[in-house]
Amino acid sequence: MKTLLERIADLLPVLTLGALGGISRAIMSRKKDEPITLWGVLQEIIVAIFAGIVVHLLLSETGLWESVRTASVALAGYSSRSVLALLQTCFLANVKNITKGDDK
């Protein structure tokens, strides 16, 4: 069984790609005359890392090539808010379907 530190070390590439996606998003989404703030970048990084981890976990047991999974994590970091909104919608729809099935 892996220790917590070994698990975190395994996720370092995922964390890094997610963070880079968040930084890219923070830079790309700023308005022309708007300064980039450290707080704004940190917010994007946190959301991007979370989205990257979720996508990594969802794809980890699939037969996708490693390069496709890696690119998916990076894009999830960049598109983190949209990805999380989409996953939330799918998750809630599945929960709703499951609970409807229990009522019958």
C-alpha cells in the first residue's frame, strides 16, 4: 500500500498540468488594461488543479493512451470552470435518475 506522500508524488504531474492550465486561463481571460493579480491567479490555479484531479481520476481506469489522458488533464485545467459545471450537471442527473429508480 502506498503512503500518502507516494500518492501525492504520483499526482505531481497532474497537479502541475492543472496549475499550468489555470495560469494560462488567468492570463488569457484578463481584460486588456486589467492587471494580473496574484490572488486572481491563485484562485484560477486552485480551481484548475481540482478540475485536473477530477478528470485524472475519471480517466485513470480507462483504456485511453497516456498522452490523451495527459492532454485531457491539461485542458481540464485550462477550462476548469466549464468542465466542473459539465461534470456537476452529469453527476446531478445521474443522482436524480438513481433516486427516481428507488422510488418505484
